[in-house]
Amino acid sequence: MTNPNHLILPSRFGFAETLAVLKQAFAAKQITLFAEIPHSALAAEHGLPLAPASLLIVGHPAKGTPLMQADLLLAAELPLKVLVYEQNGRVQVLYRRVLPLVAGRGLDAAETGAGQIDAATGALIAAALESVPG
């Protein structure tokens, strides 16, 4: 099932290694890791099974702030969300696109910025997943 609001890319790495290469790629571009939510680890603390899944909340204030200046309610949607998960033996990365969150609000400049954020973030994730870890 395809969702136009999401970019889903396969990883050639294991779960932990995928998290590591993404964090390294974000840091190299001065993209802040605001939080990591280790869903599967938190579930395990309560005796609940859950396939490996961690949510990275990342962003760059110089890119996200103009969107929030255009519509402060976008602060409820930002920063960016990147989910690393393992399902059916495959590790994948889901990026929740920003443009669909901005579209339809009558914010042309913000839509342009959101499109640029989506393109850059998608390219960064794709490149990280093709990288040689190290």
C-alpha cells in the first residue's frame, strides 16, 4: 500500500546499523537529532513484543522555522519524523513528507520550502542507505 505522504526506502543494513548511518548522515549535514523514540525497547520494558522500530525526530531550525513563521500551527507537525523499522525480515526507513502538511494552506513560499526540505531529506536518506558504514 503506497501512501503519497510517506517516502519508504529499503535499507541494506541491519536495524541498529541503519539507525547509526542515518544519525551520522544527519550530523554531517548539521541536522539536529532532537529525539529518538525507541518504540520496541519501550514496549519490551512493559513486557510487550514489538518488531524493531525507532523514530528519529530531526530538523534544522533554519529550514523549519520559516514554515512555522508562515503558519505557527505547523509547529505541531515539525520537526521531521524518520521511522526506522524491521518488518518481515526487512529493515526500512519511512520519512513523513512535509509538503502534504503544508499544501492547501495558501502558503506558496512555505510550499516551496517544504518541497525543498522533502527533496533534500529524501536524497540524504537514500545516500545514507547506500553508504559504506564507518
